[in-house]
Amino acid sequence: MKIKILIPIYNDWRSLFELLKNIDREIKDINEEISVLIVNDGSNEEKENESIEFKNIKSVKIIHMKENKGHARCNGAGLKYIFEKEDFDYVIPMDGDGEDRPEEIKLLIEKSKDYPEKVITANRIKRSEGLLFKLCYEAHKLITLIFTGQSIKFGNFTLLPKSIVEKMINEKATWNSFSGSLCKVSKDRKSISSIRGYRYYGPSKMSFTNLIQHSLSIISVFKFNWLVRSIIFLLVYCYFISNFISIITLIPVVAIIVLNGMIFTLSARENLEEYKNSLSNISNIDTIKE
């Protein structure tokens, strides 16, 4: 079985090389062929020339994008590159900073042996952020469930069979939201329990602003579900407040209208033609290990 680990990276080279060391150590008892593809998202910091002797990873490549495209687009371009250029059975996308824990790779692979044609997701049961951020994240999941009907408890860290990779690269929503697109193309998924790790170096890059954009990007994949449910919500809400309308009671109405505008604007980023041509944005390829 041939497995490709896909890691988008932007500037955080120190964390990346720490992650590669840990992956190499953690897969020593896995009797599968595991390679790594790194997508450099137009980093403006030079890659550190760190020499690593890989004992268990078969090969490591870096594809360099000509310009910064963002995390979701890098995942999409990486999936497309692997599908078109590499020989593989599964792809494991994961973050390059340590928050997706290398020790859980073996759990994904073991689970796939019981369900070889299914997507395996790493569902978060414990997070590493502060209390306020955790509450906001739970609110994001609840709002997503209520207004789209989708319960999304995972991020990029998944195991994708080749058949699902093909569907992902032909789904324009992949260009906008990895987890939202995966929910769209694969309804029947299995999961493992996952603990969010700590960044190897520096603070987490998941700010409140990023969380809001992440949430809206997922919802934009199911924008018509959101639109229908938000209209129903507004009708019910307006019926109950019709006798005592004030500026304060109108806040949810205005908020829903504004969010609809933002969501449909974000959905415009789903550009299948640009996605199909995404490999033309690759400037060059480095091979760290053949």
C-alpha cells in the first residue's frame, strides 16, 4: 500500500523539519510505503538547509508555488499533483506545524484496513487552545450543523482513498474549503478520535478572524442549504417579534442578511477552471529524498 502525506507550508520551515523527523520516527513499525509531498505556498522566507537522514519515509518532495494561494488551494493543488503525477493508494493531508499529531498517522492507517474504501477522518475530541477559543469553535460547529445540516468535527487531517481524491479534484468547492468539499463528495465516512497537538514553534496561527473565515468557507459549500434555512429562521423570528420590533430585535435579521452576502461572496472563490490549471502555478520541484 502506497501512502502520500500531503503538507502545505508557508514560511514555517523549522516546524516542518521537526514534523518530518517525528513522522519518520512514528512510522517505523508501519509496513507500508510512505512518502511526503510538501506544497510551499509561495513562502517569502528561505528554506533552512537542514540535513535529515530519513530511515522510514521513502521519499520527500517539495513543490513550490509561484505565488501564495492560501491553505485550501495548496491542499487542492497538492491533491491534483499527487493524482496526476504519483503512484498512490491513499493520501493523508496534514498541517505542518505539529497541531496534527504524527503519532495518529498509524491510527488512520489501521482504521483504513477495516474500511479500505472509506474516508477516515481525525475527529477532534480535545483541543489545545484557550477556553474562549474552544467556546467559539463549538459555536461554529453548532451554527454549521443548524444552518447546513452538516456535522463537521475534522479539519485537513484525514485519510483519503484514491477514488475520493479523484472526486475531490473534480469538485470546485475543494478550492475553497477542504473539509466542506469532503463532506460534499463523501457522505459515508469513518473516524478516529484525535487530540489537537501543540505547535512546535511559535503561537497558533488559528486566530478568531481565521476561525470566522474558516467557518464561512465551510458554510459557503452548502450555501443553498444555508439560504433556505436562514430564510426559515428569519420568518419564524420575525413572526415572534412582530409586536415589539426595535433596533435591538433587528440585530439578528441584519446579521443573517450580512452573513448571506459574505457567504455567497466566498462561494465565488470556487473556480473549477482555475483549479484545473493549478499545476501551472508550480515554479519548480525540490527532491529532499528520492
